[in-house]
Amino acid sequence: MALGYRYHSLSDILREELAARGVEEGRDALREIGNELRQAGGPGALARRLLKRLSDGHDHIVDSIRNPAEVVELRTVPGFSLVAVDAPARVRYERLRLRDRIGDPDTWEAFQEMEAAELASDDPTTQQLVATLAMADHSIENSGPMSELDALLGGLLERLQEGREG
């Protein structure tokens, strides 16, 4: 809980749904269940499921926001700011390989195919990372070590807190 923020991930909403259905977690399963939930409940369905958890008077961080409609839903939370944290594709691939999760692509070519499916789509109920990143209030380049990201995020969170208090 950095700087008093409580952490949430829209991917956790997906993991909870997979567990409830008895489905093994993997990147493809997460993407498929996310698309299914958005098709059934609208593009902002995942964020709507999380809104109750964000209304407790505390500060929160939400990651894995992958659809513009999720941003629209989250903007109903007072003080919401969207921070885009991004890194070059090759850096993201190397990090993905290091984390070694089930279902992660094991070649650069497979990674590129996976990314193409997540970056943009004409279907409003699927992942649309490019359009989501374009809605960001702040952006952070994440190509360095974790300590650099921690420092950049910490500085931004402090400025955001000061802006609300001042």
C-alpha cells in the first residue's frame, strides 16, 4: 500500500470470475473472460464491478485498465486520474519472459500477435490499449529498473495528493 493507497487490478476481477467458474488462469483465459464480461455487461462492466470497492473513503490504485469505457466508469470516482505506464515492446516482452506465467507467449512473434489482439479493435467490448492510453492524464515511461519506476510513481502520487489537499 504505497503512500496509503489500496491496490486493485481489473485483472483480479477476471481472476475471481475464472475461479468461480473453475477455469484455469492463463493470459488467453483472462482475455476471453474479460471480453465475455464486457459483451454481457457492456464495455465498462469490469470497472463497474470494482466501483463498490473504491467508495470506502480511501485512496486507491487500479491497474490493468484496458478499455476506454473502463476509464469512463472510473472517472465517476472523485479525484480519479489515469496514469499510463508504458514501455517499449521489446522491454515488455523481456519482462513477460522473466515472469514466466502460464499462457504467456514464448517467442517474439507470438508476443507480437498477442499484442496486436490487445492494442486495438473495432469491437468496443475487447481490449483497446491504444485508445485507453490516449485518455491518460499522466504518462510514465517504464523502460528502466523497478527503482526508477517506483521513484517516478511515488513523485507523481505525492503531487496528486498535494493537488487534492492544496
